[in-house]
Amino acid sequence: MHVADSEKIKILYTYCKDTYSFKKTASLKATFLIPTSYFLLVSAVLFCIGVAIILTKRNAIVVLMGIELILNAANLNLVAFNRHIPQRLDGHVFALFIIIVAAAEAAVALAIVLKTYHHFQTINLDEIKMEGKKDSSLL
């Protein structure tokens, strides 16, 4: 190799190393640009909206949406607190499990809602009355 080629390689290596370290420090600085308290505030608002929906609405689909909001508030909390230890992915893994459970819950709940609608001809929770009889046709 010529001297000029080795100098080019050294300059290229230094440039790549500096660029990588700049990206790494810039991403670490950007991680804490928004304080954790803002994430917790948004999470608390989502949780309160979900609880209010569950307590006030009588449509089964809307109640399921409220449950999903509560689960998303929990996910936001997990990911927000996981920002303080970026080497460990515990918060992200738990959030992924919550997303999987929420998807399974939505599928099962929608199947129950469809079966209930087929049997009672309504999904309004106030209008569904079991009247104490054991009807196996619902199963």
C-alpha cells in the first residue's frame, strides 16, 4: 500500500468512529429529552379515561376499548421507567407480553360479544338480562 492509501483508511476509520460515537451520545441525550413525569402524566390520563369509559358506557365494544386504554397506560409506564436502564429490556419485554395478552383478550371478548348479540339481539349491557335461568344454548 501507498502512504496515501493508509492515510485515507486512517481518516475514514477516524470519521466512522467519530460519527458512531456522535450518534450514540446524541441518542442517549435524546432519550432523556422528555422527562419521565410527562410520560407518567399521559399514562395517568389514559388510565383515567379508560376507567371512566368502563364505568359510564354500556356498550360492550366501548367497554372493551376502555380496557385496552388501561392496558396501554400500563405499557407506557413500563417503557417510561425502562428508559432509566437502557441496557436491560425488562420494561419492553413486559410491554410486549401485555400487547400479546391484550390481543388475545380482544379476540376472546369479541367472540363473546358476537355470541351474546346472536342470543340477545343486543350488545347493550343494561338490556342483557340472564333472569337466573340456566340456558345452555348460549354455550
